[in-house]
Amino acid sequence: MLKMPSVFSDSMVLQRDKNIAVWGESDSDFVTVELNGKTVEAKTNGGMWNLYLPPLHAGGPYKMTIKSGNDCITYNDIMIGEVWLAGGQSNMELELKDCKGGTEIVKNASGDNVRFYYTPKVTSVGQELEEAESKSSWEKFIPNQCDKWSAVGYFFASMLSEKLGVTVGVIGCNWGGTSASCWISRKFLEYDIRIISYLKEYDNRDKSLEEAYNECPGSMHESMIKRVAPYTLAGFLYYQGEEDDHKPYTYYELLLTLVRQWRYDWKDDKLPFMLVQLPIYQEEGEPDYKNWPFIREAQMKLYDTVKNTGIAVILETGEYNNIHPVDKKTVGKRLMLQAMYHVYGDIDEKEAYGPIYDSYFVENGIMYIKFKYAETGIICNTEEECGFEIAGADKKYYPAKAVILGDSITLSSDKVNIPLYARYFWTNYHKVSLFGANGIPVAPFRTSTDDGAICTGSRNTGLFK
């Protein structure tokens, strides 16, 4: 008996220039794997085996042969290129056929530069998952296969392939409506008392209201992430946060734990992690709970504090009354720019980033805000209020008059004599009007976390937990 994980199939993409992880099950004592003239042998242990093939440069198509006793499995049409995992919830899940321009893209799909594997969406390990995995395989960019791909994943991979000149494979590992806690093991969630509430609330749930609860903690980690780890990757793409907007104050700790979990699963504590910062959004008829600013802040904090991370600022791509905005090409491009800078080093930071808050000082009642990545200037496309507020010692915020001075902006208000605090875009939804010269919007920020800002609820409950 020789059995392989479903992520290994014909037409798969394997990561170039890294040791290639291969694993599976066998009832024989030894297993040999051959790829492009390279052969590695492994001894089985309790019916399980794993090994690493030596690094290969980009190329293909190749075939891989796995032999164990009298059993043999051969995979054909293998490309060596770049492999990324696309994780998160519904905005990473949104399918190519449903995004802006997606119908025509799918209709005219052709070429071999992007391939996709979708991890089966089953909530627990068992027969249902095994049956779903038996039907799954790597797919090519053709009309009857690519329509259900992650739109963000596709645009990222397509543009990255064009820049690098290699095949790019995407492993889709996402599910709409899932908390980040679903993608973390219970063991890791227990490490931090600030996020253990995700476990306690689920374990103490009213089972008579089971339909009111999403999958909760650890489920997708067990049935999806662990089914593809440690398939050798270039890095992670992650677009999530909407489902955790009822716990915005602890989202940083939750996100940090997820990064640690996934790097642990892949046995690489430096594996790149490119995340998407939430865009503008507000449902029609609901108040501005001001909870998404805390989620955006947590996402920026992760980028600021954790090595080998990048952040795609996509503020303007959101839509009023639509939590699933359809412009996914911009999202994919911004992620691609992050990867091109942080992972491949083929562009500089000025191309990858829009203006990001750096520092401030106050002089004669005016606050001067300094930005990084704004050497070529900041562009305002409206004369209306652009989203800045300032406050004095009483921490009461008032709209501020903003004047652009090169890579800085001055803020003032006749209601604030001595400004001590400033914030930009501290709202769930507002027209986006400030951009860098490269078209990437100014990232939201506040100058101090001690400014008294609070959120008043969430779209899920109307109450803050």
C-alpha cells in the first residue's frame, strides 16, 4: 500500500530553489522518490514516511515516480516554479468568475503560467474529507477548471509569473465566514490568555443554537492546513479579519498566533507572510461601529513587528453595502508588489508601498505628520474633508484641515489649540482621497494607542464582546 496526499497530483507546481518536501504512507520498509534524475530514499516509521528532494531550478514539465515495495505512483506534467498558499475567508475565497472582469477572463482562459490546487472544504477529518480529496487535483488555467479559483490568488499568480518568467502555483486554503481562530490549532490558541476566549466561548456554546455558530476554533487547521503542510512554499498570502471584527482589541494577538502556527507547520520560522489590510466597508443602515480601524491597525502592527511580512493596503477597493468587493485585480497586484519587494527583491520599497505614517511634531498649534514612502509626494483627489482628525489633552477628536507639504501633511483645527493626537481614516467607511504618486492609498493610522478610541459594536452582534 502506497498512499500520497492529494496535494500531489499530475500538473502540480513544486517550489524552485528549495528542498522539496514529499511525504505519504506505506506498508513497506522503504520508499524512493525520483524527480528529474534526482533520487532520494526514506525509511518508513509506523507506516508514515517523509523526505526532501534537493533543490531544482525553474523548469519542466517533469515527472515524479514514487516506489515502495511492489507499488508505484507516477505524476506527470510537473512544473518547477513558485508556490504560494492563499489563505483567509470569503474575500480570498471569492471566485474568479464572480470578480470584476472575471467572466471574460474565464471564457478566454488559456496558457500554462498559473496552476491551482484547492484544498477540499470539509470541516473534520474522516470519510467525507477522504472522498473529497480523492476528487481533488492541481488544475490548469482553462475555462472548465479556473472559474472557481480564488480571484485574488489568480491575479497575484498571473502577475507574478509575468514578472518572474516562471510557472506560479497557488494552493487555495480559505473558507468564507471563518475566524482566524479556525486556522489555528487548539494547542496554539491555549498559549495566549488574550485569545483563549475563542475556545471557551465555543466549548460553552448553547448547542440548541448550533446553527448560530460558525466553525470555531482549530477546525480548518485540522482538516485543511494540516492536509497540505509542509508542501514546500515561497510564502503565504492572507486576506481575513471581517469575521473577527467583534473582537478587534485582540486581533493582533490572534493574527500573530496564526503566523507562528503556520510557520511552525511548515517548519520555517522565516517563511514570508503577505497580508491584506481591510478596505472600506459599511452596511446600509448600520452605524459606524469604528471596529474595522482596530482590525486595520492590528494588521499594520503585525507588519511593523514581525519579520518577513508584507502588507497590501487596498483601502479604496472596498464598496458600500458590499462586504465582498469585486475588484480583486488591484488586491492581487498589491500583494504581488509586496512579494516582489520582500521576497524576490526585484523592485524597491517606493514601488511596493504607498505613504505610511512615520512620525509627528507640533509647532505653533499645528501638527506636522511625516510619512514613509512619500518622497515623490502625496496626491489628494478631492477638496472635501479627507479623513484627518486631531485632539488635544481632552482626547476629543475634531475634523482637521490638512495641507500637503511634499512627504508631510500639516493638520490644524480652530477647536484644538494644542494638538496632541491625530488619526487618519479612523472609520469603517469613508471616501478615499489620499494616494501616493504610485496610486497606492495612504494607510490609515493614529499617532497614539492611548487616545481613548473605542469601538461600539460589530455587524455580527451589534454588541462588542
